[in-house]
Amino acid sequence: KGGGGYTARIAGLAYARQLGERLSAGLCFTYNSIKIDGYGSTAVPSAEAGLLLHITRTFHAGWQLKNPAGIKWGVNKQEQLPLVYVFGFGYEPSAAFYCSTEIIKEEEKQAEVSVSFQYRPTDQFWVKAGLYTTTPHAWAGAGFQFSRCRFDLFVSYHPQLGFTPGTGIIFQFKKQENEKGL
């Protein structure tokens, strides 16, 4: 996110593994940085962990924990990365369509609900969109799969922050039997 002298960036390295027929787990290490003109910049590492339960072939439930260490950062280490819990459900009625709902609870903030969908007309291309409830804002994007490399482009709109573009690049080291790009 950026604009008006403010830039925030997050880069991460994630690893996920299937732990049986119905359970998957993932771990992500991230590097968070913020730059504000006239104030300087700061950066800090953090971590995320998650579990995904495949209840049925079409219905899934997941849990994610972000920033569990409570790392302090910023000038004089006065800021703390908030602990964030995410719990969600996903429904996949066909190989081409997926929808999900998440409840996101960040420390010292009101819980937020996120609703999103993904439509994948071909194996190489999909479109996505979603909406958050607490401070209503929406996002939309598209993704492209080339062999084991995935590119995501998106834009979000927030009432106070305006438009924010974003990109994502995912490299898959091991070929999956049923690659879906979700």
C-alpha cells in the first residue's frame, strides 16, 4: 500500500504440507516494512501459521494465526505487530468456482468479516473479488498460472486510503496432482 508519502510492504516465504487426506498445514515467515516521508522507515520480521481441514471434497475450514510473538518495532520499539486470528470456511461447488467467508480478529479491534469468490474459467486464468465489513472496502484481481509459477494482480479500494494496487508471485517447487491455484 502506498501513496501520499506512505508506503507499506510485506514479503513472505511460505511452506505448506498435506498431513493426511483431510488436513494441511502451512507456515509463513514475513518481512514487514513501512516508510513515511519525513519520519523515516522501519522493518520487522514476523510469522504466520495455519491449518486447513477438508471436511468434504467441496467444503473446507481453516484457521490462521498471525504475529504470535508480539514483536515490537518502530522508533524506540514503541509499536507492536498485532496478534491476528483468522477462521474461515470455503465452498467449492465446482472446479471453476470457489467462495469463502472469514472472521478476522485483530488485537484491540472489532472482529471483521470477509467474503470473497474466485472464478476460474481455464486452468491458467482466474478472477477474484471480495469485500470486508468493518471499514467497508472491496478488492478485485486476476491470476495467471504458467507451469509452476503463479502471478496475481489486484486492486483494493478503501474509503480513507483510496485505491491500492498489489501483486503476488508464487513459485510451486513440487508439481501437485490437482493444481487449482486457490
